Amino acid sequence: MSEPRYKWIGTRPIRPDGFDKVTGRASFGADLSLPGMLYGKVLRSPHAHARIRSIDVEPALATPGVKAVVTAADLPDLASEAVRGAETQTDFQDLSRNVLARDKVLYHGHAVAAVAATSRTIAERALQAIRVDYEVLPAVLDLDAALADDAPILHEDLRTKGVEGADQPTNLAARIEIGRGDVEKGFAEADVVVEREFTTRMVHQGYIEPHAVVAQSGEDGHSVVWCCTQGPFVVRAYCARILGLDPSQIRVIPSEIGGGFGGKGTIYQEPLAILLSRRTGRPVKMVMTREEVFRATGPTSGTRIRVKVGATAKGKLTAAAATAIYEAGAFKGSPILPGSMTMFAPYVLEHVRIEGFDVVLNKPKVAAYRAPGSAMAAFAAESALDELAIRLGMDPIDFRLANAAREGTEAPYGPRFGRIGFVETLEAAKRHPHYTAALGPDQGRGIACGFWFNVGLQSSAAVNLNEDGTAVVVSGCPDLSGTRITLAMMAAEELGIPIERVRAVVADTETIGYNDLSAGSRVTFATGMAVVEAARDVVRQLSARAAAIWEVDPQEVRWEEGRALPPEGAAGKPEPLGIAELARRAAQTGGPIVGQASLAARGAGPGFATHICDVSVDRETGRVSIERYTAFQDVGRAIHPGYVEGQIQGGVAQGIGWALGEEYLWNSSGAMENPGFLDYRMPVASDLPMIDAQLIEVPNPTHPYGVRGVGETPNVPPLAAVANAVHAATGRRFTDLPLSPPRVLEALDSEE
Amino acid sequence: MSEPRYKWIGTRPIRPDGFDKVTGRASFGADLSLPGMLYGKVLRSPHAHARIRSIDVEPALATPGVKAVVTAADLPDLASEAVRGAETQTDFQDLSRNVLARDKVLYHGHAVAAVAATSRTIAERALQAIRVDYEVLPAVLDLDAALADDAPILHEDLRTKGVEGADQPTNLAARIEIGRGDVEKGFAEADVVVEREFTTRMVHQGYIEPHAVVAQSGEDGHSVVWCCTQGPFVVRAYCARILGLDPSQIRVIPSEIGGGFGGKGTIYQEPLAILLSRRTGRPVKMVMTREEVFRATGPTSGTRIRVKVGATAKGKLTAAAATAIYEAGAFKGSPILPGSMTMFAPYVLEHVRIEGFDVVLNKPKVAAYRAPGSAMAAFAAESALDELAIRLGMDPIDFRLANAAREGTEAPYGPRFGRIGFVETLEAAKRHPHYTAALGPDQGRGIACGFWFNVGLQSSAAVNLNEDGTAVVVSGCPDLSGTRITLAMMAAEELGIPIERVRAVVADTETIGYNDLSAGSRVTFATGMAVVEAARDVVRQLSARAAAIWEVDPQEVRWEEGRALPPEGAAGKPEPLGIAELARRAAQTGGPIVGQASLAARGAGPGFATHICDVSVDRETGRVSIERYTAFQDVGRAIHPGYVEGQIQGGVAQGIGWALGEEYLWNSSGAMENPGFLDYRMPVASDLPMIDAQLIEVPNPTHPYGVRGVGETPNVPPLAAVANAVHAATGRRFTDLPLSPPRVLEALDSEE
């Protein structure tokens, strides 16, 4: 079968929204101001764990300029329940209590009350006037302490899910198990077995834009909410639940978004802004400081993962087992499930077993972070496999190729893979010049692989044809990564018109059908499918209009390069009718032309990647420098290669930060000690080389253009790739991230 | 055929947008402010007619705080052309030159230049610094002067349209002719003939909200325009043409609108705001003063109409003829065509002929005003018919009944009427107690009838089902008259759910398919049809989802009261599935449910009305007071009777203002002398009795609920109804509006 020829798919047009972003003109969450607007601020707990005896808001309310103060008493007291949310189980009791603490505060920074005042300064001053009487409780700050027999209990009503007969209060929220076969049998067949324990720390998504919201409530009880979010429909649904409203009473308008990476798929201040606006009858703006973002919005879990892998002398994996414990933060719900499911997903394994634990402790509740749970799992698995390959004396790529999942392989979590491109990424890595380039002294090269499911979920899109034949692509998924231009390109391809004649916009929750989060690497895949369907709907209508004009059977009209072509031998030999002409005549031929599609997308093609990382290690300072990095990823088909590369580069950069510098540092009372970008060490441009993104295109057969999600997979391999490279450079196997200079230095010193 | 039973159609739910409107919270055109926003102001001509020798903007540009100054030189110099606009022929050369004068100013107040500055005050000061060198020309201020042989010519290139061989420059822009038969023959058959000339003056639509716009242009050349308008898509199209842009480069977001009445269906400042924003890179707000609204936005034509009507002694109309001359203002395009078409439309006439003239003169260019052209035509026709009935000694209603158009009657302008309710309005008027109520001294009763076509045109709508089973109705027609709640009611009826569970919103030009103006009494009719289609699309999808769950044929599923009912004898006897349950399960059954419809609506049912007016005339002061007013109108079917009554009351109030007090007063140099609501006498609540709106429901067979347009017809009869009542009270036939106290007094004095 020959490759399809495309006009726009695979090209690199400039995204129109880029101009406003680079010149600082784009409107982000905090950029809206309304007449009469109040400023909201949140009072946060100074304790990691305490009972709230009482809250006296009267002194704050008496402060001139203060218009309202709210506490958990102003929210419905929701019963615990697990309702299927957009991506994960959402317990609205937990969500409500994370939005405003009720009875207890569970982490340092936990929201306790919110104030709306005529200025930011007055609001901040009023916070200090709120008197909270706390009974301070012992804080649970690490997994051992959380799981100890005499551990202080965060939630008296929490029982372990997934364990028979667990009826005692506990901090262990869930136990899960993934796998098949008989791992003991598998390990017995192994010639070499590696077993090790790996740990990672809480890290933050580190989006540049803090959470920001403006809410305006009308006299009819209807509220309009502007905010930066990955999911306006999720904000609507969650706020409605927390506030006891109908979703139809809330309209969410998404602003531009300065990064989300999973962390902007839930709510924090949004219901408070609505509540304060309903109370005061005025618009209320709430913008977090960076410190608030760190202290009170979702990082991802710190983890402890024990891995055991075995292989024959010839390099065939015989078994893999793991025990993974993930920090959930103050409320249940770490990404232990996807972490466990993805851990060994790239490999053919007859015997595999992963036991996972979700543990609550007195830290902020975690949120999704790019391929949730998977990077830490891959850090453990790919480090262990690296060691196994070394012990076997095998090239690490050859070792993986010998065990690589292919079409038809049964994934550890159940289903068989369809057409996937994992082997292609390994083969591309092996033949790439990077893999055999010479290394200098104190340098090392590591490789690691990664997997992410990618998801489909629900999307709606419309394609509105303008009267001049230009088109507007309307979707409801905030643009995190260039998805507007990408969706426009698919529509341009279908319509056969120049990309400059297609504009893509993100609508709000009242002007487009339901859309799930911009998350799970799903927008170009699932919303793209909806756009393609909607554009084909437009083409069908245009062809029908042309057929009516020519008085021929619509089935006989062909659409090509933006024109309807008459059937051979049509009466009067009519000329082709272009889209602009058909649009101009729409009023006479039946009215406006609008294509629409809504779907629950299935068949998101899994994404696999192989990364090569070169590091140098400064033996004086312990500093690890990334010298070269090449990421090979099966992207299905890259609609806009530039933004696919950008996704891969961004994911790798985040993974490198996680590997080398990022971590929440806690003091003994459970306060984060580094809640700012000076002390929380994210990599900046000067810390990194150019990340070389190599796009491997193994089209996903379920998408009309072969798209697979690409946004999350790149964040999976870097932790292990860096650690494996540092091992190659130093001979030391690092099992505890980050590989920050003091830690590396200590290890090197202990070696000598 | 029994009457259909409805749950919501015909009820009076509260409109949700009403709360914000009565509390002052709703956002109108001037209510948006953006960071860094500039203020734009327009320099206007101090002459009614002058050549512009030169414009020196440098001193204005040098004013601190002034960021840009534009003149016609900054706009493309468009060639004259007539392109089919949304409702009428739009000549974009004229439109451009009305937006900014080029070469000549043509009326006092004509825009000459626009300034953007950091404050309103600076902008106003900068206007004074612009030096315009005018060569003042003689002004043409009335129809006689305009049509005189030696008249000063406004447009050197204007030739009379509709006249063979007219090749001389002229102020007569067009001659039209409507009619059939042989009027001379008809008049020869008449026993009584009445011939009279009637005049009316320019009056303004008098919307409370002045024109207001904020434009923000991005780095990519794309502009967002917020404004109060009857047609965001028309603003987009017109601005694009005037500025030489593609429509897709402009997004128009309609604000709430404080009245339009036809006058907000075109553009004035909007392209200037876009241009100034493109120049400065900052948002630009422009808000007219009331004086600017009067001086430079569309009033409707002053007119002179000579009418001749004849009837047999038995009261059968034998012929009707008229010569109508309408002021177009500075650019061609008075409503002479619809005025002529509607003049005798309520009557059966074998012989009818109307000759119409469109005349330019040095006054502001007219714009559409509620049933454009028709009220003045009806003033002339219905006054003459009143006189004819009196001369025949017939009851005026009986006389009209004897000649009334019915289903199948050929309208004077061509087509045959379908099912219409004119006779029903006459009969209802005749049997209403008002018609026979006793009158006091110096009181009189008049009746008059009126007709308006009503239009269909293009509409798009979507019905988005939320995940809780509530629905959003999305349309693109600004809500002038309660159309949001009306559209929501139709959707609630189709879906079978409570009206509280349906929310209707007006989307912008990028999030809904094309929509023509909110005008021509078309929204409830045409957009309503689209909403009904879209809601039925939702019901079809819901039924299909239920069928899939039940594993039955979708054709066998019935939808009733918001629930899908399984077919008799379905396996397992399933329970009905409600909309909320089906919405909740949408993700699992195929994705979001969105209904969509776009159409070019045909078959707008014509609207007829009969009005009864009682006046008393104060013989001391000449003041005419409206004592009682009852309007009978065929409304097809009233979806929300409260808002239909409101439309009728509003239209009558405007007609009464036109009849009794409103007029543009000019000084000798062509400046309007009364450009404010103190001196321009619109009726206020205390000037009027409660207008009794009697809804006659003769369903329009082409609309699923029988809707006819209702907004314009009520403005047609009042001029004549009032004048006929004053005749009854005084015995004087007034042929020149308004019947202001001095004029009435003068007539009464001359009588005595």
C-alpha cells in the first residue's frame, strides 16, 4: 500500500496564536479584570496535621473592604463516594475537603477559609484576622510512618480498598494487583535475577502560570467562570458538585493556559471564586502565588518501588515482579494503577506481577502529571533491566529488542496490542549515530524505554463554513500544545483549502458539546477524529449543494482540492464549483453549512519511546550534565512535526528535571522548604542540550490520519535514561532520585 | 383537527436574563474594559455639504496621549457596487464613505476622522487639533430642493436606477414601480375617490443604548470585536469589506443590546475601532454620545406620499394608486421598496399602482426601522381609506372587511398569500368592547391596519446536552426581545423537559454557524425552526442510544415527556430511560449528544394587525392624549405570550411617538437642532395608557409551532390609527406628522 499523499498533514505552518504568546498579548487566567471586581485570597493551614476546633471569621468580616468570608461550613457536606470522573475516580467528599478543610487540616498549606475584598492587600490582611483554633496532631510525613502500626490516622473513615476484611482505620487507601502467570516459576527459569528498590520524591508539574480564576455570578444564579484549565467541562462538573449546583448553572470559559501537564485537570480556587461571587454579587478574581501553587496544588507522588526481573542467559525475560508504594498526599488517589499497568508494558512477559499501594500522608494531594505514575515505574523497571543487560553482557537495545512487545503481544494489564511501533523505536535508536558516538572521560550513555496508553474519551467539534469559504474549527479542548493549528490542519486537509483559510478556536462549555479534559494525549487523536468527521460532514453538504445546482446524483460528485467536480458527462458540462463559490451561494441553496461531530473515541494507539542519554559527571561537584539526548518515539503520524517535536522536547526536559534536581524538601513539621523556583530546581534552557526528537511514524489504524497521542510518553523514559547514563559514567547504580550534586557527590565519595 | 397540546408553548416562564437586566448587571456594548485600552472618538463635519480640500492630522498626532489618527485615506477606496447584503442591497463604497467621509462631507455630523488616545478627554481634545479645510457647498435639505433642476448634486456619479437613459448626475437614486391592472380603469369604476398627499419627517429608532464597540487586534492580524449589534455576522462581513480583510480575520462577540429596531443592523464605528486597534496594538473602545447617535446614525426616511383610492358605493375598492418619495439621506437606499410593497398589501385590489422614488439629500443616511418604510406608507393609505369609508358612510372595519386579503389573495407586490389572519384581526376588533365603548367630549376613535412580510433568512442553532440531562440552546442571533427564553421553550417542548433545565445562549461568529441579522421579525420563526430541528436531532440520538441499550430497533422507541419508552413487548420489559440517565451514560453509549441545524428558512407567515386608538384633544394646548389603545394582531402562535405582548406594546409606543411628537428639526444650515431626548420628544411611560395587545393565533403552517414574526407589524398601523382618531375627535384630517401641539393648535385655530 503506497503512502497517502497529503497537502497539509506533516507540514509545519505557523500557529496563529503564537504571535500573541511571544509578544505577551495572549490572555491567560489572571489577565481578565471586570468592573467592580473583588480579590479573593485563601487562608492556609500552618500545620501539616491538625484538628480545627473553631474558626472565627468575624474580625475579618469587620475589616473595611472585606465583602465576604467563607469556610467549609458554607459548602455542602458531601458524603464520600466514588463517581467516575473524566479520567480517574473522583471522590467529591475528598475534593470538597481539599477545596476547603472541614474538621481537619491535612497538610501544610491546606485551604481553611477564603476572603473576598476590594483589594488584594485588604484580602491578605483580612486573612490574618481570621482566628482558627487548631489542635495540632502528629504529622505523617513519609511512607514508613504512614504505614506503621501506630501511625496517626489522617481519615478515621478510610479503609483499605482491594483488601478483604480490612475494617480498621488506616492510611493505606488501596491495594491493587496487576499481572499474569506464575512469577515464582518464571524466576526459577531465570539464569540471572536482579532485584532492587528505587525511590522518587514528590515533584511538581511546574507549569509557569499559577492557577487563576475570575468568577461572575448573575442575579439568576448563573455563574460565568474564566480560568486556566485543562478541562472547562470538568471544572463545571466539579464546581457544580462541590457547590450543590446544576452544571447548567455554571459556564466555564477557558483562558489561554501557561502549562498544565495534568495538574490543571482538577479544581482548587474555582468553587471558592464562584461562592464568593454569589455571596457578594460582584466578580471575584483569585490568583495563586507560586508558593501556594507548590504548597497546595497537586505534585505527583513520591514513590518506593521494589523490582525484581529475571532472564535466561540468552536474554529472554522470564519474569518480572514489583511492589510499588505511591504517596497519594492528603487524600487517596495516587497514580498507582497506571504506574503499575505501564511498568513492564513494553515487554513480552509470560509471568508478571505488580502489587501496588496507595498511601495517604500529610502532604498536598497529588494530581495527574504527564503519563501519571509511569515515569517512576519506568525508572525502577528500566534501571533494573539495564542492570540485567549488563549482567548478561548484552547490548541494552538488543536485550530490549529480544523482549519487545509487538502487534499481538498481551500487555501485562490485559489486552493485546494492536499495531505499535516499539520495535521501530529500538531499531531507529540502534542505527542512529548517537548510539555509537564516542564518549569523553567521566561521560556515560544510558538508554531507557517508555510506554503510555494514550486515551480517547469524549470530544465534540464543529466546522463552521464562513460565507467566503473560510472555515472555523470549534472544539472544547484547551490548547496545551499547538492543538488549534493541528486541528485546523486536519480540517484544511479534508476540505482541500489552504491552512490560512482555516481558523481553530476553543469554545466554552455553553457553545460546544461536551469535551473531556485536554489530557491523556488525547486531543489530536480524539478531538482530531471529531474534527475530521465534522469536516467530512461539511464536504458531504458542499457536494450535495453542487449536485443540486448541477441536478446530478450527489453520490457522483467528487470533492478534490477544495472543489466539487461534476460527474463525467453531466448535462451542460458544468465547471467545478469551488468552496468559496458554494459558500457564497449557501443562502440560496439551503442555508449555512456547518459540520458537527461528537464521539467517544476508541482505539487510541499506545505510544512507545526509546531514549538515548549522554551525561558527564563532575567528580569535584557531583554535578551531572546532559551532554546529548535523543528521543525516538512512535508518534503514529505527526500532523505538525514541529509541535510533536516540541512535546517530546518538553517531556524530556521535565523528565531530566525530575531525574537531576526537582524534589519537595520538607522540614520536620511538614512544611515545604523550597516553594519557589529559586530553590525548587527545574532545569532552564542553559541546563539542557538541544533535545533531538526523532519521529517514528507507525500509523495508528484507528485514526483517519494515523495519529497516536504523543504528549506523555516522552516523560516516561528520562528518569531511567539519565540514571543509566550516570551508572555508565560512574559505575554507580543510583536508585534514589533526584541525582542532585550533593547526593551524587556523596555516592562517589563513598565509592572511593 | 384538534389543537395540539403543549407543555411550554404558550406559557410565560421568567426569562433568566431579565434579572441581570433589571438590576443593571447585564453587560452592554460599553461595559467591557480591557487592560491598556485606548478610547476612540470621531471628528464630525460641521457642515451639511462640503468638499474636503485637506485634512491635517499632525497637530492631533502630536498631542501627548494620542496614539493614532485615521481618515478615509487609511481605508481602501472601494469602487461602487451593489452586493447582496443580509437584508438589503449594500453598496460598500457608500458604506465606506459613511464610515469615514472621502472627498466630501454629506451631512452635518458625517465622520471625517477618528482618534485613539489614552483617555476620552485627550481623544476629544485631539479632535479639535485636526485641521480640516472645507469648501462649503450649498446643502440640499428637502425633497423639493433635492429634485429641483438646478439642485446641488451630492454624488457626481449617481444616476437614477430604474429609469431608461438616465445619464445625468442627479439626487434621484432610484425609481420603482409596483402594481398590476389598470388603475385608470379602476378609478373610472369608482363611485367615490379620495386623493391626498401625506408627509412624515425623519424620526430615529431611539434605542436607549448608544452604539458602542471595543476592538482588540492581535499580532496575527486577527481582531476580536465586542459590540451591541443586531447582527454579529453582518458586522463581521461589513467590517471585513470596509477594511479589505477576510471575514475570518474578525471575530464579533455580541453584547447585550439596549434596543436596535433595525438601526443596529449596520456599522458605524466598528471598522474604525478595528483599524485603530490594528494601528496601536491596543484595545480601542468607542462609545457614541446621544448627540452622535442622532446626528450620524440611521433615522428613517422623511416621506411625501400622494395616495388615490376609489371604491364603489357598496364599498368595494376599485383601484389604489400612490406616488411615494422617500428621503434616503446622504447615500441611496431608503426603504421605498418595502414601503411601496406593503402600502396596500392588506387589501384585495385588481388595479393598483405605486410609483416610488429614492432621493438623496444632505441628512444622515437612513437605516432600517421596524417594518422599514411601511409605517409611513400605511399612514397615507390608511388615512385615505378612513376618509373613503367616511365618504361612503361605512363602518371603517366593515369597509376593510369587505376588501380584506385572505388566503389566496394576490398581494400587490406579486405572490398569493398563504394562510393569513387579517380578517380574524378585523373581526376581533369589531367585537371587542373597546370598539363600541362610549367616548367623551373632544375624544375620537380611529382604526387602522398594517401589514409586514416577515422574513426567514439564514439561521444556525445547536442544542448541546449536558452530562446531567440539562441542555444548552446555542444560537447566533442577538436577543432583542426575549428570544433566548422563547428558543429555550421550543427546545424544552421538543425534549420534554422543564424549561428550567434549558439554557439559551447567543454565541459569537466563531462558535456558531452563520446567522443573518436579528431583524425582519425572523428570530423566533427562523432560528426557532433551527432550534426545533436541532432538538429533534437530540431526541433522535437519545432514542437511538436507548434502542442500543435495549437492543431494539430505534424506530420503535418513542420519546415522551423527556423519556425514551421501550417498544411493547421488548425483551426483559425494560423501564423507560430518562434524559438525565441517557445523558449520564453518553460516554459509554457513543459520546456527547449534540443536535445541530442550519437552514435558510422559507415560508415566514405575513403579519397583519388592526389597531383601535382613542384620543382626546386639548383644544387649549393642541395636545393629543392617547386614552385607550388596543392592538389586534395575528401572531401565528405565541410561544411566550408575554414577550409577544411586549413586542406589540413597544411597536405601538414607537408608532405613537412618531405620530405625536418625534421629528428631526433642522436649522437652515442643515444641523439637527434637537439631538437629545429632552428636545426629541419620544413618549415616556406617563405619556401612554397601557397598550392592550390582543393576540390572534392563526398558526403559520410552515413553522412547526405555527410561529409568525411579530416584532414589526405593530409599528405599522399607529400613525394612521392616531391620525384617524384625531380626525374623529376634531373633524380635521391631518396629513403631516407629527401631530405635535403647535401643529394641532394651528389647524384647530385655522378651522375656527
